[in-house]
Amino acid sequence: MAFLKVVPLEKALEVIDSFPLEPKVERVPLEEALGRVLAEDIASPIDVPPFDRATVDGYAVRAEDTFMASESEPVRLKVIGEINAGDSPEIELGPGEAVYISTGAPLPKGADAVIQFEDVDREGNEVIIYKPAYPSLGVMKAGADILKGKLLLTKGTRLSFKETALLSALGMAEVPVFRKPKVAVISTGNEVVLPGEGLKSGQIYDINGRAIADAVRELGGEAVFLGIAKDDCESLKALIEKGLECCDLVLLSGGASGGVRDLTNSIIEELGEVKIHGIAIQPGKPTVIGLIDGKPVFGLPGYPTSCLTNFTLLVAPLLRRLIGRESEVRRVRKRLAHKVFSVKGRRQFLPVRIEGDKAVPILKGSGAVTSFVEADGFIEVPETVEILEAGEDVGVTFFA
Amino acid sequence: MAFLKVVPLEKALEVIDSFPLEPKVERVPLEEALGRVLAEDIASPIDVPPFDRATVDGYAVRAEDTFMASESEPVRLKVIGEINAGDSPEIELGPGEAVYISTGAPLPKGADAVIQFEDVDREGNEVIIYKPAYPSLGVMKAGADILKGKLLLTKGTRLSFKETALLSALGMAEVPVFRKPKVAVISTGNEVVLPGEGLKSGQIYDINGRAIADAVRELGGEAVFLGIAKDDCESLKALIEKGLECCDLVLLSGGASGGVRDLTNSIIEELGEVKIHGIAIQPGKPTVIGLIDGKPVFGLPGYPTSCLTNFTLLVAPLLRRLIGRESEVRRVRKRLAHKVFSVKGRRQFLPVRIEGDKAVPILKGSGAVTSFVEADGFIEVPETVEILEAGEDVGVTFFA
């Protein structure tokens, strides 16, 4: 404790990056894979289609048998059978023979073309062909769509319906995905109550608990919202221990008062080790980060916008690492809509809303709920800068 | 049946629009509201904050008592109590009095400013103030963030963590959202099997079932995948009836052969009414649409890209209507990356991939699974057009 002091953001990120958490892999049924993140590269285990397949209804033939066909001198082939979609044909086509075949059915041995039935005539067990067919006419060759062994999807892909459909086409009933990190979320504050409870004088409804829990879920994690701890050691310690029991990490957001930070600090000290005690950014100075039995515990600021900003800067990268989405881009460049003032010597993060190619600063003060609801993300104003002019090029980091 | 013929797309959309389905509203717990679509406008039922609130730790005072304060002639006020966050203060401040107050605590009656404790001195039960405080210093007024009655969220909003956090701040334990339409999904084809089953000669794995079910889920519906019907009347009828029993609408995708369409047609005829029997678009001619006991039944084409294109054109607008998201924009304008040829007299939809400001046509044929997996959406080539030149401005509709 004695050695801990406010550290630069980069140092805090280094510490978080060194936390002993690794992405874990699980196999889920394909029906539950939508939205999950692929944990392995996927190469096709089969040819698609797995066999030479008729793409029209008609007659499977040996193309060479038809090369001499013309309107005036049609070729007659003997129809020796019929193959429907789903059939496993035993038939083998000899010279001068044809087979009636339906779309999607596998070509019989010997055949290399399918002539659509509209282009031929049928007389008894003979089909009359008026023009030559070339090999592969009316046929989708085995593997023409996807060759066995071809790399199709890479590790880290978030599965949309297009990817689940592709995995279905490959016959994959189970999919290797990154396990969702389990995140305990705790709100604090004697004045904070949950929606649904009546609001007594002096009380306000919780904001951060819902915001953080749902931001975790949007990121691809599993959130366990443990409710609200009072500003006392027993209440806070009980919920932190509950979180450590059931989850991979624990996120607290401070009440408005500074007391929670000190309590969190001493509980982490008692149960584990405080790693970061304040970060040299605004907002974020009150942020506390520790490790208990290998599990990270974050004490985030109480003001909603500050809480979300610190969650985005510190916790989201860790969660992305755990679900294999480290490379996800969550930044855009925009032009500042109007001048903003900062304080020299303070590294500041300001909420902004994006409108077209503009970043519009939202200057309501960090205490306002509405500032983060109206914001899309934030910009950084470095220590050395006092004024950012309208029109300046700024990098916007999206919340969470 | 006798009067039914291939109709223009607009006619089909009109028919679908007239289907007797209405959005339904349900109330869900706030914890389950993430990703759902708001069914009512939300105005704030309370002021946020609900009371005048200290934004710093310090002393609540009557500002006028401090107007004469200076370094040389500080003002001394009598500290008559302490208010912490969550307290419901009974204290009323008289002239010459102050109260110790913590951040987030409600101001006592009579007080209108909070001076941070760093700016004052304390001696016994007196606080010594060295400069004037103005009214509202260190105070967030009741309703300063959100005024009671203010319209905050509008019907049709898809709830992200920002909106659920806002609803939490308003104390809303339950949220009115549009009920997820329940959609039965049926694949067909004697040659089609589900992933996990072994692939026998002549068989292929299902694609459309997974694609459609997961596209429905991404749109905000609830998909019930009923599996694969064989190309026979009993099998198909059994699954359609099962779908009608448990769901609001039924989606079938044809096997590769045309037979399923005729079967679907006659089953709809038997149980209800065929409304559309083919649409004058490519792909989409084999699409069948009917109504059974007020529930729509769609028979979509079998080829994956055709199936997805028709799902996007015909079914997605209906689902969006049912979840209150009709206005959702799913189109962008791009420049065609290279020349494409179409057939005059045929209204064609071609899959494209978006790369920067370009739409890159994917010309693999509709039978390929990979074409819709690689595509982001499709462009339309009108009947009158044979060639679209590279660089031409095209509207891209995203899949689903």
C-alpha cells in the first residue's frame, strides 16, 4: 500500500494485461452458436457439394454421346432409370444410355452432363436430344462450392447467421467458441436503490449496475448483477466474496462518496493485493484495481459517465482478450464540432456524440446520467493541451 | 388457384402488408430488456436527481450567509449536524448555521450551496469560510439532469446498455417491449440432413434452416426450427401444422427440386388460402405465400442465396413491422466495382459484397452456399437493364 500511487493509464493497462486470465474454449451446439466468437480456425471437413450434383431437372448423359446431335439429326439415348434428390444411385451409365435425374440428385457413374427436360423430347424409354451437351453442363461438381480442407472461418470471428449457416452446410453440429467470461457486477452506495423499490427521501435509483452488466453482455460476457452494497465493510466484503466465488472477475462502481474506494481498497488488501490505486486521468483518479486469488477486482468511479469511461478504457480490453476479440476496432476519427477547454496538466476524457463526420462534445458534467446516454464515446485531451479548436481531427473511442 | 399467376414484387409486398398480424406488447423485467424494442414512448416518471444533491463533500450553507466572507474577515457558521448520502434529513438550516454533508446527500431545508471541505477550516462546532459561495455552488438541483415528464425514449428504440441504464435511473423495473414474433422454420428435401447426422451418399447438410432461424433471431424474432420435412405431403403437412400450432408464422425453404413448391401449394390450399404463387423476380419465381387461420406461410426458394434474398425482401419487412422497427434503414448506396450483365425483361437481384465505397458483385451462381456467406446484401437490376457499368451508383440492401 505504501508504495502505491496514482499511475499513468499505460501502466494500468500493462498491469491489467499481465493478469493471469486466459481465454477458455468450449464446444456449443450449432443452434446456440449465434453471436458467439469462434475459438478455432475452421477448415471444411467435406466437399460441398459432396458429390457431382444435377442443377436442373432433366437427363444425365455422357456428353460425348451428344456431340453429333442436331435439330435435323437428333441423338436418341436409352433411358435406363431415374435418380431423385437424396437417392444413392447404383446405376452406371454405359454408351448410348441416359438417366432421368432431378435437381439436387447425384450424377450416376459414367455421366458428366445433365440436359434439362425442356430441351429434349421423350418417346417411350428413349430421350431425343437436339443439340450437343458439353461436359459439366447442368452439373455442380463435388467441391465446386467448397473444397474439403479449405480454410473458411478464422478464430476470433463473431458468428452471424451467415457463419452459422456455413457451419451447418459443413455438417458441424458443435462449434468451438470462447467461453463467456463471467463478470460479477456490484453497485454501492447507501443512497442507491434498485428499480422497483420505492424511492425514499434522499435515495436515487441505481444506474451503473445495469449499465455495466448490460455493457458486459453486449461485449459477449456473462454478467451476474449482485445488487447493491451499502457503504460498510461487511456489506461490501460479502458481495465481493460472493462475486469471487461465482465469477472470473468482479466489478464495483463506487457510490458518489469517496468512502467506498477506501473500503474496497482495504478489502482487496485483506483478501489479496491492490495493484493500482488511482490512475492519472480525468475521470478515473478514484479507480482501484486489485487481484484476489488470481481474479481481478475493479473499483470504478461512481458517476455514470466516469464509470463507463473507465470500464471502456480498462475492463473492456480485458473482456475482449478473454473472448478472443482483441483486434476489434472501436475507434473512429471525426472532426470536433466546437471548441472545448481542458485543464493543462490533466489528461482528460470527454464524452462526445457522433453526428455525421463530427464529434459533438457533451458538456453536462460527469454527474449527469444523460451525458453518457447521449454520448457515443469519448475523446482524449492530452495533459499538454488546454484548448481543442472546432474542426480539429479527434479520435473517438466508442463506449464499451 | 386458377386465377393465381406470377405477380410483381410490389403486389406481393402489398399482400404481405395486408396480413392480419399486429405488433403485440409485453412487459419484461428490466434485467431482460437488453436488445428488445421499446413499445411505448418513455417519459420520466421522476426528477433525476429527485432532490437537491451535494456534488462535493463539505458544508451545506445558506449562500447569503457567506457573501461577506474574505481571507481577512472569514465568516464563522455553527455546524448543527451531519448528512450522509442516503440520509433523509430532518434538519432545517437557520441563519448562521451549516451542516456537514457528503457527496450525493440531499441538501437540508434552507441550504442552497455546498462549500467543499478543502476550502474551509473547522474549529470545534464552527466552520470557518474564507470566500463567498454563490447559490447552487456544489449542488445538483432536483431535475437538473432529467425533469419529471420529459420524453426520453421513443417507441421503436432498440435498447442498448445505454437505454437500459437510463431506464434503471428512472426506476423502471419493467419495460414495455414488442413481443418477439414466433417463427416456425422448416427445411425440406429428401437429400437434406441435419449437421451431426452422418452424410450418406447423395445427401447434403441443411443450410437454409440454420440461416433463416438465426436471421430471424438477429432481427429480433424467436425462431423455432422444426427440422427437415421430406418431399411428401404427410411429412410436410405434419410440420406445417406443428408450426401453425406454436408460432405466428411459418417459413419453409424448398428443397432443390420443384416438387416441394407444388406440395406446399396444395397443403396451403387445403388448410387455408394461397395468396401468391410466384413473384416476377429472379431469384424468387418459385416463392409461394399463403394464409392459414390468419397465419402467414411462406414457401421460399431452396438455393441458399435465393432463399435469403427472398427472406430479406418479403419476410424481414413483416418481422420488422411486428417488432416495431419498420423504419430501420437496411440500405446503402455504393459504386459498382465491375460491370455485370443481366437479362432484359428480368428483374434480377444480385449478391454483392461491400468493400469501402464499392459494391463487388459475387457471381458464383445461386446454388453456391459461399455466395451468400461472402455477400453483405444484394443490388437490383431492373427489367429494362441489360448491363450495369462499373462505377454505377447502386442501392445495396443488406441481407435480413
